[in-house]
Amino acid sequence: MELAPSEEFDFKRGKGDVLLIACGALAREIVALIELNGWTHLDVTCLPAKWHNTPQFIPDGVRKKIQEAKGNYTKIYCVYADCGTGGLLDKVLEEEGVERIAGPHCYSFFSGNDVFAEREDADMRAFFLTDYLARHFDKLIWQGLGLDRHPELLSDYFGNYEKLVFFAQVPDEKLQILARDAAKKLGLAYEYRETGFGDLATFMSAAEPA
């Protein structure tokens, strides 16, 4: 399964007592965890991953999904971190009575929020990729930021970064090659860390019906 950045996505299996409302960039990992662990009580609906570049759409998009789902599930969870919404997503979730996964962004919860916080100073000038972003770097980052058309903007966007850190959810040499190529394009040093699913797996394992 591969989800394009602009796509929404629904995954339903089993009795579906619990709904996860998630970022499309997490769809592959969420479905993998559901199938690996036999969590048949979990359904998933995902919003477009391209909203990474336009986080102002996330709060209202999540609210719409919540309101559409109420009455059909005993419990709803949000699998978004703050993701650049500046607290606006948390405001929506508080109003709707929905819990989200902890963390400022997916890089943090894939690393493990505690681990990410411990490395904050060392990674202050790092640009991060996940498996999804490594696959879709050209579409989401290079083209999404207009660098394919205006390469002179590279220093404006990335001049303060020193390294690209690839947080790998699964070991995959092809993704490592893509991540190294992305670092080269951006003119950054490359660093690889195999994080696995981090706090995402913990959060999903606790997503039980009411």
C-alpha cells in the first residue's frame, strides 16, 4: 500500500469499534501495526499528507472527520502530533473530547518523545525525514517548496540546517539511498537512525473502545 500525498484514505477491518484519524504520511505504518498485531477493533481514516506544508488545514480537517464519525464508533483517537498547528489542533480536540498522540511532530513520536527531547540540542540544526518523506521527498519537499523551479531559494529554506537525519521505521536500503540523495540535494550531511515505530505503537496498543 502506498498513499499519494494528496490522497485521503480509509482502512476498515473487523468490527471497527475505534476510529483513528491520522495524517496520510502515517497510513502505511498504522496499517502495518494493525495487521501485525491483529487489532481488528481499529479503523483508520487519513487526511492528505501534503498538509505537512499547509498545517492550517489540519484542525478543521480533523474536526470534520470527528463530526462525521461520531455515533459510529465508541471511541475516536487522533494520530496527529501538533504538526505546526500552533496549538489549534489541541483546541479542536479539547472541544470534541478526542485524545491525540503526544508530541510536537511525528519525528518526535517515531523517535520516542523522551529520546527526541534528550537529543534536542544536538539536533537543533537537523532536517528530518521519515520513511514516507524519504519516498516522497521530491513531491513534498523539492517540488512542494518550489525548489525545482527556484533552486535559488535553497539557502533561504535550508541555509540554517547542518544535517539531514533519516528516521527509519523499517530497514530498507532503497529508502536509505533516497534519503542520502535528498541530503545531497539539500547540501546537508547525512545521518541514519533506525527508530522503528516508537511511541506510535504504544499509543495504538492503548487505543481501546470506551
